[in-house]
Amino acid sequence: MDLQGKVVLVTGGTGSFGQKFVRMALDLFNPRKVIVYSRDELKQSVMMESYQQEERLRFFLGDVRDMQRLRRALDGVDYVVHAAALKQVPMGEYNPIEVIRTNIMGAAHLIDAAIDKGVEKVVALSTDKAANPINLYGATKLCADKLFVAGNSYVGARKTRFSIVRYGNVIGSRGSVIPLFKKVKENGGVIPITDKRMTRFWITLEQGVELVMKAFERMHGGEIFVPKIPSMSVTDLADAVAPGCRHEYVGIRPGEKLHEVLVPADEGRHTVELDDMYVIVPSFKSWVDSNGWKDRGRCLPEGFCFASDNNPWRLSREELKRMIDQA
């Protein structure tokens, strides 16, 4: 695997994804060292307690807003997984400048620091909300995606390359609606459903980590890797997690979509299909030709769009239960 003997830094390393990545990297992929970079001292302290005998793990307090701290943390680092972000949609609408400082300026700082320090590969985590965004969080992640793609064009003679992984809702993460539905079930309450037509993509934390590993192996720089994952209606989700609970339809909230999109039609024209994923290649012809994605993947028909409502892979209630049990 691509992490063998490498020094890997994870921004936002104490978050749900970061913790799963650290565990899987240390257990399965034998890196030389993993550095957890985050700003929450309490979460770092708790995480340290569970890794007391792990000599390959380091903890580094810092914020992606702090360029000097990032440069210090990236000394000797080979690979970076960029998972740090402010993600709560309602909080972002009310505190927009804070989200911009972390999600956009933090991305710009990481790109510059990675190039300056000679990092080999950077994989950034994106979100379905960056595709045709309608809320500030999605807009900032779209900006960050553009920064990471463009970062490849000004590395000059240096070796650093940047790519992105984009996926939907994560089973087992703190931001998932599943814990809310479980709590309602325990208390015998009513499940709030925004709209009975609503659909969502679903992926586990483990699958998200595996996608990042595949990106490290396959990337040339500038790609957005989108996994082929199942989708499910929110009503079926509620019935699977909290069977027997009554539903109350409360309407779509500000900044919320009826269906998720991972590959918009406008990006579909420069997307190729592999057996396990879609790869959105940079629209600059020199990158597409030199990286050979058109030869390795299948071109998609005009107007192709990968959305949770047109996805042929629908998740059954039994399959969702198994995914939740594995999370």
C-alpha cells in the first residue's frame, strides 16, 4: 500500500474521519509516522490515552488558519490528508467569516505550506455540498476544491501533487442524522422528516478511508475521486433506524437540498467512469492528456449526472442496518 514507510499528517485528525484514518493507517498500512494536527487539546488528550504504546503516532496542536504552525508541522512529511473543516450548515450561515477563514483560507495555507515543504501528495476531503452549492459551507468547500486543483499548476519544478475525494453522508460520523433518529427511538418520540421525497448518499467511515487510500495510489494531481456508493430515501432511513416511530414532516431547512449531487452534469462531460468510482479530471487539456484518464476509464454520455435520486444503487433497510452495525 502507498503509505508504507511514509510520514503522514492528518489535519482535523481528532474528528470522526481523522480518528478512523489514524486507526486504519496504523493497523493496516504501516506508515513510518502519523501526525495528528488539530486545534482541540481535549480531543487530542483523549485520543492520546488510547494510543499510549504507539510509537509511530504524534500529536501537534495547531490550526489550519496558522501558516507558520502548518509549516512547522509539515517538516519531513510525505503525505497529507486534509480533513479539517467547519461543517455545520446552520452555524455557517450565521458565522460566515469563520467558515471562510477555516475552509478557504485554511486550504490556501495548507497548499502553500505543502509546496514549500516538499510534501509529495495531498488528498483533501470534499463533500456533495460542494457540487452546485446552495449554502455557505458548500460554497466554501467548492472554493477549497478549486484551490486544490489549481495548486497543481503552480508547484513548478517541485514534486507536490494535490487531489480531492468527494462523498456524501457518513454513517458513524458526529454530523450524521442517524444518532438523532436513534435517540428519538429510545425516547419514543416523533421523527422529524424534512420532505418525504428527500434522498441521500451513504458511506461508512471505513469506506471513506479506503477511498483516500485509493486516491493516494491513483492520483496524478487535480482529480476529484467520487465513489460509487448507494443512496436511500430519508423516510426509508427513518424506518430502518427507528421502526414504529411516527414521522412529522417539517419542511426543507434553509441551505438544504432535496437530493444530493456528487457529479453535476457540467462536470460530467470531463468525468471518466471506473469500476468502483468516477474520476472528475481537470478541464485543462494538458492535464487530461498527460495523465491518460481517458484511456483508463470510460467516457460518460452527454448530460450525465450522478445524484442520489437517479442512482441505480438503492440501499435496502437490511443493508443500512449492516452498515450501521459495522460503523
